[in-house]
Amino acid sequence: MKTIIANWKANPTTLEDALDLFDFYLSEISKYKNISLIVCPPFVFIEELVNKLAANGDINNLRLGAQDLFWEKAGPYTGSPSSTLGQPKVLLGEVSVDMLKNFNISHALVGHSDRRYKMAETDEMINKKIKAALAANIIPVLLVGERNKNDERAVVLEQQLTADLDSLAAEQISKILITYEPVWAISTTPGAEPDTPESTLEAVEIINEFLSKTYNLKPTTCLYGGSVNENNVVDFLKHLEISGAVIGGASLRKGEFAEMLGRVNNINR
């Protein structure tokens, strides 16, 4: 079973288009028994999509996730910090973990580079979000990776994991879906190109070495994110060490996404 996470980001712009895209997902996922599909739409569409999913009965391999969450249950939190030329600025309202629990959200993205670098999210914040998600029985999808291609990858990954997983027990960490997503490989990054499967396997090895020496955990699988498309998805996911992919822009294009699902489904046959 491979895990595919569709991160819609700030797309689409209307509820009508969101429902149309989700209807397409519902019709497609019934064809594929070897895929677990997690859809992460914008917050404003979650309630409607939850209702749509419920109306379609029990679909075991499709779940709804959140693109982010706030670690407090409730309170006076009007906005989240962002960065404009290094200056803090309030831009977005917060969505608490308890709000998401009301909609039976199964997963939540944590530490995405959009949050780390565009919203000035710190590792301390990410750590709080992971703990809040786990306490609410929401599976955190922790995204880690170097910002520039010439960065020292092992150093960056160990720094991020050390801070993001601070004071968590091994049992808790084993519930987290760790995703290697180098920022330089994300399709919206100027000059982006996907990592190679071989390089990603090296990153997975670095992550496992850290988890082994720090938490005495056995080797685990990781997801990959960064310019995943219909032409390269199998090259990554055919490896047992890579258990899935986080897909952004391609998840909005029906034809391409359907082709990707079909190819991934056939890996496990």
C-alpha cells in the first residue's frame, strides 16, 4: 500500500470547483485498492468535503487531511506570524486542533516549506504542532529537507529532526509520517527539478540513521515530495523505502493525477 497525499495549497478558488475535483477523486479512488489517498484542501472547503465523503459511504482508502493546524485548542489567536523582508506581519487566522477534530481529520501537514520559509514558522512551533496533533489522534505528516541544493543535507535534516521531535517518545515518533521534501525540488521554486530516486534513498538513510541513534527506532519508510509527476512517480515509489508521495500542483490536474494513481497502484501488483 502506497500513500498519496494531495496538497491542494490555496486551490481551487471556488467551492464549486473544489467539489468537482473531489467528485473526481471519489470516482477514481474506487479503482485502486493499493493506494491510500489523503486529500488536504484549503480549510474553507473541509466541511463540505467531509459531508461529501460521508454521503458516499465508507471509502476505506480516502481520507481528508489538513494543510496545517494550530497547537492551542482555542483562544485569542487572531493570526499567524509571517515574514516580509524579515519583518513580522500578521496574515492568517489560526485553525485549532480541536476545530479539526470536529471534522474527523485524519492527517495534518506540519513543517511544510511554505510555512517554514514564507510564514517564518520555527522548529519550536512545528514541535508544538506535532505534539498537539498526536494528542488529538491526528497523524502528523512532517516535512523536512534542505532549502538549497548545495546545502549540507545531513546537517540540515538532523537539525530539523532534532528540534521538530524534541521531547517526543519513540512510540510517538513511530506514528509520524516523515516526508523528505527538498525545497529546491518543489515545482513552484524557480529552476526547480525533482530529486533523483537514488538521492532520495540517501536522504531516507540519513533520517533512519538519526532515528536509530537518537531513539533506537528500527528503519522506517518515508514519503517524498518535490515535483512529483506522472513521468517520475513510479521511479520513486517502486522502492520499498519510499512509501508514498506528497503531490501539489499535479493533484489539481485530473488527467495527470489519474494517470499517476494508476501507475502507483500497479507497483504493488
